[in-house]
Amino acid sequence: MAVSPTLQRTVVPAREGRAVLVSSGQRVRVVDLEGGQVGDVFVFARDDLSEHHSASHTRAQIDRLFPKVGEQFFTNRRRPVLTLVEDTSVGRHDMLIAACDPERYASLGVAGWHASCADNLRLALAPFTPAPPVVPQPINIFMRIPVDEHDDLSWLPAATGAGDSITFRAEMDCVVVVSSCPQDIAVINGGVPTSLAIDVLEAEDPAPQGATHRSGKQSLS
Amino acid sequence: MAVSPTLQRTVVPAREGRAVLVSSGQRVRVVDLEGGQVGDVFVFARDDLSEHHSASHTRAQIDRLFPKVGEQFFTNRRRPVLTLVEDTSVGRHDMLIAACDPERYASLGVAGWHASCADNLRLALAPFTPAPPVVPQPINIFMRIPVDEHDDLSWLPAATGAGDSITFRAEMDCVVVVSSCPQDIAVINGGVPTSLAIDVLEAEDPAPQGATHRSGKQSLS
């Protein structure tokens, strides 16, 4: 049976968020359509949104600030939820910084409403009940926050070109939310937020049952 | 009026957790009684436990992996909750790694029950309702998880000596939970968990109203 390699494309307009359903074994690709744009990615177990990707659990499992291609992301229940399978960007991403939210923009001097990744998450998940109890630390794709030898962080503009993408394989049925980060005060989006696209792709080679636990340093706490 | 500088000492036995109430302006000191022991510290707003210290919001505010003396910790609503006022240890602490939990010990090969910082938190907060909806990323005091130039993490034994301490000033009324980390498989506690103490100290010099927002890089997202 011939199937289209792209099952579904969802455009995430600048400053907005979208949710997609991804089944275990499918791949989900986020494309930076114009370049220089950060995406805040949140991942929840489809059958229970209180289980979600957790940066602190992922770091504990992989001994790195961000997975390499072939490594996995883990939930707050320490189950693998995504595997990073391809990255055509310069490979700089962040899992240290909270999603922007109304309080953040207020502290930056914005008077009145400003779109935020936290609100985009809430809006994108509105059809799903019960809502998750928290705004998890996002997977901030294309966001450049290098850590120097003094543990200081720098905030740099995203270095992606138009069409750069990052691709994950889902290790469980999940809800993936992508927010095209509306930050236009700090430099991370080069000052002008633009759009992203989410492509959900058919499983190339369905993973055998029970073969998903493959990250695996076990030396940790 | 002469007051004792130490209002209250709470010993946290090895592998257990304890909660203390701390009022805005009071200081809370965690002492490593025998040395080489990690403490997982969780902080919640006393009147609403859904507001809690958030490592990802703190990092966004201070541009560092961990506050320096004089810098603040922030909640998931971006309010200052603690100021780091004194550190007599070697000054290595962590805010990258999740609290250990039953799933962690299962993955490390433990059969049956093992004490964990996540369970210690739940037990310590049992008197408080409603319970917080999550186990937040802890402030892992005395825990040494250096990040190298490749973004790789190492797990090292705590380097504290007996009597070393870290002291915070509360910037709001809060519940502080300290778990004497029961990790005895990984090296972080030198293989043998020991006890900590929590001292709640009178405010030395009550902060003037409105003077608590003093961290303050505003260049971020």
C-alpha cells in the first residue's frame, strides 16, 4: 500500500499554538518555515495529560542538557515519550527556560495583553479534558541558550534557516503542542516572530513491541 | 527584645523528609550535619501550594544555572520566593535533576520499596491540603552535577563537610520541605545517606515592604 510520507501538515501561525495527535511509532517533524523562529514544544500522554515530557527527568536519564539524535525524551513518570531521530538545523535547542507567560511580558514592561507560549498551550489544549495541572518546561526547539564555564546563560537569536526541521518519533500515543514563540522583545526570534509547521509522518518501520526503552545510562539518581 | 537567633531546629533523618513553615523575612538554613549529603529542597507558597519554586523560571530571571549569594529564586508565577543569603559550603548545587522517585529506583534495579525524595515530599506535605499537583524540580543543595563544554553532565559525590550550610531568606510566607536524599546507589551521597537539619531563624533586619524584587536582568524571554 502506497502512503503519502506526510500524513498531515498543521501550520502554526506566528504567535499562535496548535495541538496534534501523534500515535506511537509515528514521527512528528517541526519545520521552521521562514527561519530564525523558536518553537515551544510540549508533549502529553494522550490518555492522561498529567503525564508529560519532563526536562528534569530527561536530563537525569541521558546525562546531557539536550538529547542527541538517537536519544530519548522522558516523561515525569520516567517513560520514554519521544526519540530525536533527525535534526537538519544547527542543532542548538534549549530545555532550561520556562515558557513565556503573561507575567513575563508584564515584567518586560508590556502593558495589557501579549500572546505567550503558556497561553498558547492552554488554548491548544482546550479540547482536552481534564486539562493538565501545570505548564511543563517546554522543549524549546531552535532556541539558543548556551551555558558557559561559569554556569552563566546567554540568550541568542535562533540560527535556523528557512526549511530547517527537527523530527521526533513518538514512543507512546501523545498530544504534541507547538507554540510559535511570540517573544518580540528579547532577541530569541530575531525580533519578529514567524510561523512553524508540524508534519505528522507515517511510521517508516514500525517499532517492535517492547523495543522502545533504549536510552539508558543508569548511573544516576 | 532579645530573641534567640535560632527559633526552631528540625532534624531531617537520613532518607526522610520534613516540612517547616517559614514566614516572609525569616531565614531558613539547611545544615549538613555529617557532611557529604544532598538535600532536595521544595518551596511552596503557604496559602496556595500550586505556586511553588520553579527552576526554569529562576534560570530565566537570573541567567544562571543556580543563583549566587544575593540572587533570588522565583516561583512558577515569577514571584521571588527565596533569596540566597549565605553559603558556607563549596557552593556546588543543582537545579537540573528531578527528585528521585520509585520509578527511578526500579530502573536502577531495586526490587520492592525504596525511600525517595518524591515520596518524602508527599509524606511531608500530607498535613497540607489540597496537595500540590506536581513534584516540582527541587533545589538540590550540595548536589554536584557539573555541566561540561559539550553540555554533558557528571554525577559527583557531595563535597560538603560536617556543619556546612546554606541559608535563604523567605520572600513570602511559604512551606519549605527538605528531603535527606536516600540515594544509595548513585554516588551523590557517597553511598551512605545521612541526616540534615533545618533551622528557621528570626528576621535579622526585616525587609521594607516592596523591596523584595531585586533580581533583575530583564533581557530574556
